[in-house]
Amino acid sequence: MDTRFDELLDFPTFQTFKVMGVADEKLASQVIACLQEHAPGDYAPSVKPSAKGNYHSVSVSVRVTSKEHMETIYTELAKIELVRVVL
């Protein structure tokens, strides 16, 4: 992943990751489990259903320490089977 995060942000910083995926009760817990593996912390995700209820968005603020750390989190969140988009 070739991003410009290091040019745009001063690390360490808090970044809100918004994960959109299939409306499944396991989505939020899988997102948190992934985050705990790469950035351990006490997370309180915000979960919102889509208008038709087919998808959920999970927003979580995470302390990231570097460009590489942020890229790793984006990559690992995208690998979760229920996830469709990571913003």
C-alpha cells in the first residue's frame, strides 16, 4: 500500500476507521478482535445499520503510531470476510 499518510498526519494520532460490512451480529466483534491484535486498546465501536438493514457500519477511533501501522490496520480489516469497505 503506497499512501501519503506520513505527509498528511503527525504520528501518533487517533484515526477513526469506518468499516462497512454485511449486517451480521459478528461484524463488530470481528472488527474489534482485529484491532486488538494490531492496536490493543479499550474500544467502544459505534454500529449503525443501513437504511434497508442489509449492511452495518462500524466506526472505531484507534491510536495509530505510524504510516505503516495505519496501512496494516486498513489491510487487516479488509481481510475480514463480512467486511465490504474500509474507510
